[in-house]
Amino acid sequence: MKLTLQIWRQKDAKAAGKIVEYPLDGIEGDMSFLEMLDVLNEQLINKGDEPVSFDHDCREGICGTCSLFINGEAHGPDRGIPTCQLHMRMFKDGDTIFIEPFRAAAFPVIKDLVVDRSAFDRIQHAGGFVSVNTSGNPVDANTIPIPKHDADRAFDAATCIGCGACVATCKNSSAMLFVAAKVSQYALLPQGRVEAADRVLNMVKQMDAEGFGNCTNTGACEVECPKGISLENIARMNREYLSASMKG
């Protein structure tokens, strides 16, 4: 395929960015989107030009590091996958592809397509854990029976990879789906109930402090989430937050 890439280039966080056009030829449909960017960067390096900076790690759809905004969609035109699992067969010969970083005030651009998503880490640190001392005191996994329905919902919430697609696709740059998933994976399990009130209050407080927007229930976050995290988790988090607030 011959493609025209319109890519956001930005030297650093303080520099003004702009879209730069790159023609690209010889792209195969079986290539992943990141492999296509590798081909572009190899050509740029051979010409002595600065390669395009983009994040990637596992390239197996697990870590969420590869997040890109492609033709106006978080992770591109396919569904249920992050950018690294997007293949070029989703595009046609002669297509123009716009590639941008995830845009949100809480996700400042570091360089080109790379953004700082450490705000998610700080939210997680505020309460996304269980304070149980397991050092030398392992407990059998079946000691506390858990209804399968609850276990399944907790696992579904825990599949969130923290990529930030929910923030990038939300018109308000809300992080509610991410925070709700992290709250729900504990709220549904007895092990998470001990610290439930502190957890939701602290995580929501940190979310607000990071500058994420409010949720207006448009549902775009669920549609473009590569792991299909349900909006039901936001409702659950709201109930948890209300309950914790009333307890003082």
C-alpha cells in the first residue's frame, strides 16, 4: 500500500506542535500499525531525519503503552484492541491517516506522540490496592468463597490496562471509567471491603486534583475501551462514593 501519514510532531512539552506529512510506500496489510511506524522511522533515520517518537512496550495488547489517536479514534478504527494490535488491513491503498497523541490536560505531551500518563499512576497510588500483609503468611485462595458472578465482574473490571483511551475519547477528558474499573475490581470482592470507603474517596479526590473532566454519560469511553470496560462500573463507583461520603 501507498499511504499518506499526517503525524503530530512536537519537539518537547514546551514547543508548539504541528502536523507533518509523510508519504509511505510498500506497506503490507499484515503489518501491525506500530510496524508501519517502524518502517517510517527506518526511512527517516536513513535520510538523517528525526524519527517519530511513540510509546510501545509489549506489543501484545496487554500494557496499553502504545496508545495513539488514529483518524479521530482512540486506538484506531478497529474495536476491542489497543494500537499495537491494529493491523494495516484496516486501511486501503491511497489512504491518508492522521496520527496524534492522546489529548487531555492531564496527559501533557512529552514529545511527538508520547504523552505523560503518570496521573493514572498517582490515582492508583491513592487507593488502588489492598493493604494485606502476605509476606510469609499466604492464605489459600479458596478460604473465602466468592460468588462466581461477583468474581467474573471483578475480573472484567481488572482487565483495564490503563491505556487512557477513555480519557482521550471523552469530550470532557474524564477518567471516570478508569477510576471506576480500579474501584470495582476491589469493591466486588470481600478482600476489598475493609478499605472500601477510604479507597473510593482518595481515588476520586486524586482524580479531581489531576484535572480530569466530569463524566456526562455519553458512553464513548466504553465504545473505544480496548478491553470493553462497562459503564456499570461508573454507576458502582458513584454508589461507593455516595456511601463513603455519608459515613463521613
